[in-house]
Amino acid sequence: MLELENLSKQFIMHHLGGKTIVGFKNISLRVPPGCSLGISGPSGSGKSSVLKCIYRTYLSTSGNIWYRSDRFGSVNLARAELNVVGMIRELEMGSITQFLKVIPRVSALDIVAAPLVMAGLEKTEADRRAAVLLERLGIPRILFDAYPATFSGGEQQRVNIARAVIKAPRLLILDEPTASLDRWTTKVVLQILRELRQKGTTMIGVFHQPDILKEFGDEIFTMPSREH
């Protein structure tokens, strides 16, 4: 489903006179369909940067990111046109980071239901599924019509997770999704991820806690130390 070939990322620090910082170098890994790969490594080794290159938030410096798309076939996400990347994100990918970015003054229920509505599901049914998922993640119904900008960090992250998983994407990218969650909610999230895997979702993720990383990943890829 996903294969990285000698992927590297460098950052040019213009405010430091053009100094080059190595984010990560020559990363190669494979994720078979329906499997979960956890990425481990010390802080600063480039774990999150790898995920950002896959999602194309970052443009890699060299190497390839081969993704087996349902719509486009084999696509090199490192070099694909932005419109192709955008369509793959919308139709096939989900991404969970530690930060919720949403349109202001949109309710939590509408944020979570939006991917289903965009996919053509009737609004009433989309809202019903979103409500079930939000309740499962511990968001009380009284907050369904509220704006997530007013929520606590943990509540915002639950909305973030619900939006990413509600459509059961083919590929799910997770960057510390449980960092701001309590133990109970973390268990719920891991159960939801297990259910998605049973439905065929392929996952690649970074988790801070070793026990959660072990529970999440069918395999663990360890990042090499970063060169400066």
C-alpha cells in the first residue's frame, strides 16, 4: 500500500544564513495493505517529518513515496501534481495530528459529519453517525452544536480523531493522536483503530508511549539518529 524509497528531507534555515538542517536521511520502509506500522525513535530523529512528507505537508528533498491509490493506481506522492495529491487526501486518506484546524463557527457535529456529506451521504445519516462517534469518544451531546474553538485541548483532539476516522480511509496517518488524551479515551481510540484495521485501513503512526506504539503497530520501524 505504501513504500518509501531512500526518502530524505532537508530544511534550509534562511534566518541562519542558509544553513542546512537534516530532517531525516535515506528512509526506506514498506507498509502492506491492511497493516499498521509504528515509527519509533528519539526526539528530533524526524518521525513527524516523515509523516508530513507522506501527507505532502512537506515536500521531500529526495527519494520516493509510492502509494497504491484506488483511483490513480501507483502514485509517487513525493512528485505527484498537487491536484492529484489533493484528490487522494479527500477520497482515500485520513490524517490525525495534535492540532485541530477547522473553519471558525462550525459546530463539532458538522465538522465530523463533513467527510461523509462530501462523499454523498444524506446529511441526516451523516449527522447520526457523527453523533455516535463523538459520544463514543466522550464528547457530551450538549457540545455537539458548540464550536470546537471553545473546547479543551483533549476535546478538540477527540473531534480531530472523529473527523479523520469516520469515513474509514484507505490510508490513515497518525502523528501523536493520543498525546493530549486521558487513559480511558486512549483505550477507546486504540479500539477504533483496531476496528478500522479489520475493515482494511492501512496505518502508519507515531506514538510517544512505547506501550501504545507496541499495541498499535504490527511492525515497528526505528528511525536512525539524525545527522546535523
